[in-house]
Amino acid sequence: MKKENIIKYYESILKDLNISKTPLIFKKINKGQAYITHDNKGKIFNITISNECGDVEYALLHEIAHKICIEKNNNYTHNVAFRKVQDQLIDKYMYSNFTKILYNNFCSK
């Protein structure tokens, strides 16, 4: 999957949700598919996604849910409130028209 498509997908979701952009970094991650870097005061520095991420769409929606919960509620956990936000994002965006952005030009001739 092209990094450009991942970035376009990520930025499209943020725009649709009307939330601020956080830098997206691509690099090798030893455990997991993605993570969010933040301080304990609600400031988010970046979202990092693995170069070898198996499910980019889910990973980004999961980290966007963290971003929303941290910035709005100072919630850093995987509690019920987080799961509710994550489930809403998955229901709205996963396998939606936004997904087409990820696979644009994926199978080129």
C-alpha cells in the first residue's frame, strides 16, 4: 500500500471529523502496528505506523480514537469510553468510501 494513499486517507478522516492534524510517521515497530506519542497533559506529538502494518485502516482508526479521547477527555486508556469512540469510527469509516483512498492505484496496469 502506498504511503501517499495512507496519508490521504488519514487526512481525509481528520478533515471529516474536523479535528487537528497530527504528524504521521512511518517506521519499523517491533510490537504492534501503530502507536501515538503524547505527554500526560493531552499534547499529541505524532502517530507512528509500522512500515509492515497488516491492517492500516484499523490501526489508523484506533490511533485516531486515542487522539480524540486524549484531546477531549484526557483519557489515555483502552476503557469503555475509548472503545465507544473507536467503535463509532470503525462503523463510520471502515470499508466505506474513504477506504477507496487507501487502495487508489493499488492494482495498476
